[in-house]
Amino acid sequence: MKEVDLETWKRKDIFNLYYQFDIPQISLCSPLEVTKVYKFAKEKGLSFYFSLCHVFYTALLKIEEFMIRSNNGKIVIEDGEYVDICACKQGEEIFKIVNGRYYPDIEQFCKETTKKLQAQTSFTEPLPAGARRGQVIAYMSCTPWFEFTHITHPQDVQRNSFVPHVSFDKMKINEKGERFVNVSLQVNHAAIDGSLIAKLFNEVKSIINNL
């Protein structure tokens, strides 16, 4: 974790404006081709959803602005070590929130996350002792039952959160056999703008192409 010097930060004026807003989050939705992710997951016997989560977690960690957090009144760039994923066990309708570790290796990540979900009996479990909520890279969720073109997430207006929300909708297959999902991204505008979002999606596509 390192503190951001707000006086010399290039985003100083943008930050000072939007940080004062009651709800500074912005939300958008964009389609993403995930054919290679789906094929990779099926060939490896991994969860497609967790594989896609890993792609985004890895991309988010490559752009430090997505790890900006508020910590004890200071603005910092956090160490991204943990994940927070909404998921359902096979045959269940009530989702659980899986709090776990991020692993750079996609196969290890998917297997460990799957194992943790299957073993979890409560709605959610705390992060490991000593972990900071700001170390969560992003909150992940999906709606595999239906498509969406926009989604917003619950917010505590008393707490100015910087942790991104990423959601995926039901996968679509076109006439060429290509697979797509709509990706919803909700971020704090005090730290993130359109050019950084574009940079994130380009990084995501690069990771997918190299699977």
C-alpha cells in the first residue's frame, strides 16, 4: 500500500470534485467476446464464471488507478490480494459471497475458489485475519439467467467506496458460434474515467487472446 500525494496527483482536480458527491459512482455496460475463455475453461475442466472473474481481476491489477482506496482518511493505492465473488452452488438458488485469495495462476484460482464455495455453508465469511477490505480487487457477480444492458449495485452513501463492481449477464451465441456476455462496470468517478475504462477493456481482451 502506498499513499497518493493529492497535491501533485494529475487527477487532483477531478478527484476533489467527485469525491464530494453523495454517490460518485458511474456505471456502464459493454459487450465482450468470451469465446476463448469459454473454450479454455471447458478444456481445463474449470468454471467459466470463475475463469472470467480471473481475467478481470488480473486486468484490474495491471492498472493502479483501479486499486485506489480510502484508508483512514488517506487516499492510497492498495495491494490487491483478495476477491469477493457472488456465486451459487449447483442446484441452489440462494447465492453466497465467496471471500478468497487472488492467485496469479488461473487454474489454481478457479480450483481454490470452487473448493471454497463448495465448503462454505454461511452466506458469507470474513476475510482472513489482518486483511483490509480495501485489498479486495473488485466485487464480482453474474446473472446467468437473463441478459441485461444496465445494472446498478447497492451503495452505502455514508461510505465513499472505491472498490469496483463487475457483473456479467447471460452468455449469448451468435450465428458464427462466437460467445458474448455484457459486462457491467461500476467505479468511483473520483478515481476512474472513460479512458481508464477503455484501457481496462483493452487489457481484458489482451489477456483473453493469450489464453
